[in-house]
Amino acid sequence: MREFHKRSLVKAISWRVVATLTTMAVVYLFTRRLTLAVEIGAVEVVAKLLFYYGHERIWNWISWGKLRHPLDQLAVSRELEPEHLDEIKTRLEELGYL
């Protein structure tokens, strides 16, 4: 299963919020300088957001460790008939997906 770029971007942003707050807290604990903590956090968030997004997209190309859906190679070129849907459901149940 592949991810859309939008999903990777949202994941990267949510992680960056958590990670940047952590970085800012550590800088503040060591220096007791709030301004420095915020400045380092601002630079860090942009740099690491870009690197994380690229890292995530590269890993999306790597198939190792991903489970393939049993129907991902099925070419569907028209609307499925009810009996086909039943057949697909039965096959997915047999494989333990449902």
C-alpha cells in the first residue's frame, strides 16, 4: 500500500511539532535562555521537516517490510457486479483480511 504525499506531509508536520518542542525544552534546560531556545527551534523545525519528508518518501519506495494486499494486482476496468464483490469478500476472508 502506498501513501499519498499529503499523508507523508501531515505526518512530518505533526512529528516536527513534538520534536521541536522537545529540542526547545532541552536547549532551555541547558542554557536557561528562552530566546535562544526559540531561535534554535525555529531553525531546527524547517531543516528537519524537509529531511523527514524526504526520508519518508524514500522509505515509501522500499517494499521491504510492507504487506501486499492480495488484490493489488487485480486490474479492474469496469464496475464490479455483485457476484464479483461476493467472490472478492470470500477470498479476503479466506486470507484472513476480513
